[in-house]
Amino acid sequence: MRTFIKAIIVLAVLATLGYWGFTRGQQWLAERNRPRFRTALVEKGDLRITVNATGQLEPTLSVRVGSFVSGPILELHVDHNDEVKAQQILAKIDPRIYIASVQRDEAALGARVGDVARVQAELQRARNDEQRSVALKAENEDFISQAELDQFRFARMSLEAQLLISESSVKQARANLENSEANLAYTEIRSPVDGTVIDRKIDQGQTLAAQFQAPELFVIAPRMREEMLIRASIDEADIGLIRDAKESDQPVFFSVDAYPEVVFSDAKIQQIRLSSTTTQNVVTYPVIVSTANPELKLLPGMTANLTFQVRELNGILKVPNAALRYFPEKDLVREEDQKLLELNLSSESTEETVTSSETPPVDDVARATIASSKRIVWIQETEADRSRSGSEATSESRPADASGPANDPLKMMTGKLRGISIQIGDSDYQFTQVLSGDLKPGDELIAGVKPAGAP
């Protein structure tokens, strides 16, 4: 009998231990298989709306200096990167044939001036002869015939015409001389502006042939220390934001590969040009950005990585973009909020419609754009949420003094997700502005599900 009682006691203990172990095992498996979520905090802070682009640095002006006359380069006075002043001699072409042309035209001009003096003397003599013949005719008509009077008069008129021709010859000879003197002056290649020689395309001894096209000798960039320009191509979808940034005088930040650790922050949008470019159905507009260059760190041709600041929002409520992208499975959502999944599905279908190859009416696109600002974010349900009705859980605000699930036993997570409808505004690469919704700083939003076995 005692053996039987002992056996009953042992079986009871074993059954109790088995039941306890089975229960604990089920709890352990349930806890192990319970989904663990990645969370992101709602924050209150600043948000900077930007547009990124790339551009190329170039001088404000590139003056291309050429040659008007031909000949070999006799002297070369400047090299690459030299600072030059206006009217400074850059190079000199062999002037011998142009000096000879000047001397020839000077001699021709002297001959024409002498011819004018000769004609003037003959004209004066003819005028005197005509005056004497007229006086004799007045004294006595028989002293001189009318035919002789006509000879004197026409001789005077002929010399007057010759004088006009000689004076015109003087003007022509003087013009030829000025042309030759100009060609002689063109043998000295001078800088038209103050600036820096950024390119030299000739060498000493090289022969220039300028009969058909002026050869390019130098490229001079003025004011490189005062100002450089960045030419960026902006997509048509962003050009409205760039216009807003220009009107509000927002700064532009950029960097160059030569100094990756340096951010240049003194740039401004100078001009939005209307000359669009279409490449593979993508329309872009050139935007010119101005920046100072006192240390000459910025060189022509460098690639600049630009960030246009469109606006800056201070002290706003913002949510991480990862939380907006999360879309839960239906079995993870509490029953009263599963209808919100349809809202997310309809939002996705709207986006697909807008981006499909079949273009919808523009008014539908506008309405879809407005509707896309309404989004659903998800938080993990707490015991306090479970105690409420389904309608209250999605409409009423939580207590303002709730400090978080870790400090309040009523805030312990149950594993189910609760949806919150919000309206979003501007966004950057990491956060999005919250315009309205039942959120406050410190709320933990679901951003994804951790892999199985993750802590």
C-alpha cells in the first residue's frame, strides 16, 4: 500500500512538473516566435528641404584673344596662369612686312599731297589768267575774243576738278597709311582685359595664317578671384523649387572632388535660364550659381556637387521616412485597424495609376497628389490601447503625461499594431514633416520587422 501511495505521489509530481514545463515551453515558443519590430522615434526639430545636382565650374567670362594679321611669332611674353593687365603685350608677330607697308603708304601719301600743291598752283594761275582776260574784255572788246575767254574759263574749271581728284587721292593714301599702321599695331597681341591666362595655344616661332579665320592664341579669364560660375542642369520637376529658393535668396552649398572635406557655403543662385535641353525625354534647365574664389581653389572645369536649400523649417514635428514606407501584414494588425490597410492599398494603387504608361486626366493626377499626403503609420498596441474600443483607439488622443511603454505598466506592448492616420508635408532624405495626426515627440513608430532570432 505504501508503495502504491509513493507511486501516486511520484506520478503527481512528474505530472505537475510536466505540465509546468509544457506551459513554460509554450510561453517560451510564443515569446520566441513573437515578431520583433524595428522602431523609429517621432522627433521635434528642424527640417531642411534641398535639391541636389551637379555642375561645372567656369569663369564669369572667357575672353578669346586671336590674331588679325599673319606672320611668325617673334616674341612670347606670357605663359599659362600668368596674371595680365589690360593692353599688356602678350605676344609679338614679326612686323617687317608691315613696317614696309607703312613706309610705302607714307611715301604714297607724300606724293599725293605734293600733287595737290601742284594742282593748286596751276589752278591759281588759271584763275589769274581768267581774271586778266575778263578785265581786258571789259576795257575793250577787241582786245580779246570770246573763244579765248572760254579757253581761260574751262582751263580754270578743269584744274578745279583735278584739285578735287588730288584731294580724294590724298584721303585714299591717308586711309591706306592708317590701314597699314593698324596692321603694324596688330603685330603686338595685347590683352583686352585684366585677368588670368587660362590657356595658351601658340609657341614662339609658330607661323600664323589669318587670311580666312582669326587663329585663337590665348584664353583670358577676368575676375577669377572675385567670382566663379557653376553651370548646373536641373530637372524640370525641381525647377519650381529652385525658383522658390532664388526668390527667397536661399544659400547654395557645394563641394568639389579636389577638396572633399571642404563645404563652400557662400554661393547664390544668379540666374535660371530659359534655354531647356531635352536628353532621352528628360527636360533640364541651366541654373547659374555664383560664388567667390579668393584663394583660387576653384578652377575652370571642376565638377561641383551642389545642394540647393529650398526652405528651412524649424521646430516642427517630423517622422522618419522608414516609418512611412512600412506596410504590415494583416495578421500583425489589430482587428479594428485592419480597415486602414485598405487605405494604404488604395494609396499604392493611386501611385501606380499616376506612374503608369496610360496617362490619366490631369485633374485626377492633381487629386491623387493631394491624397498622397495622407498616410498611415503604425505603433505597437499597448494594454491601455487594448482597454479602449476600436473607434476610440483610432480617434482619441493618448494621455499627455504618458512617458513611454517602459515606464508605465499600462503601456506594455501586446504585439499587435495600431494605425495612426497623419498628413505629411515637406520631406528630406531622412525625415518628413507631420502636418496633422495623433503623434507627439518620443512616439515609437514601426519601421520594419527584425529577422528571426534577432535580439
